[in-house]
Amino acid sequence: MSGPLMCVVCGDELVRGISEDHVLTPSGHHVLFRRHTDYVVCPGSQTMYRVTDLRNGAVQPIEDADLEYEAWLQEERRRVD
């Protein structure tokens, strides 16, 4: 498990640790993640981060355009199914 990771917006601890299937929150809770669309929200700034980015060591906030694209992509996937 790697970590801790800090929020690039406010400097608060974002996660104490992260592995392939879960994160350890600043309060010590283990939260399982199973989808590529899961997110972590900073408790201080409310900034969103993708779990897949954090697993790769990229502490990069999600922008509005990212969320709009992901919503569009999910809708397209539903149409195909």
C-alpha cells in the first residue's frame, strides 16, 4: 500500500494509503473500490480525484470537463448495451 497522498488544493491528507482495491481514509477506514469510475473527495477542499489516478501516483484534481466527458461516455456505453 502506498501513501499518504495530500490534496494539491488545500494540503490536507487525501488518503493515508491506497492499493489496487481500497483506500485508507484519513480517519482510518478501509473503503473498497471496484470500478474505474470511483472517486475520492478531499475532506478539506471538497476537490474530487479519480481513484485510478491516485493508484498511479497522480494527485490531479478532476475538472468539470472531465466529469462531463465521463457522463457522456457512460451514456454511450448504455446505448451500446
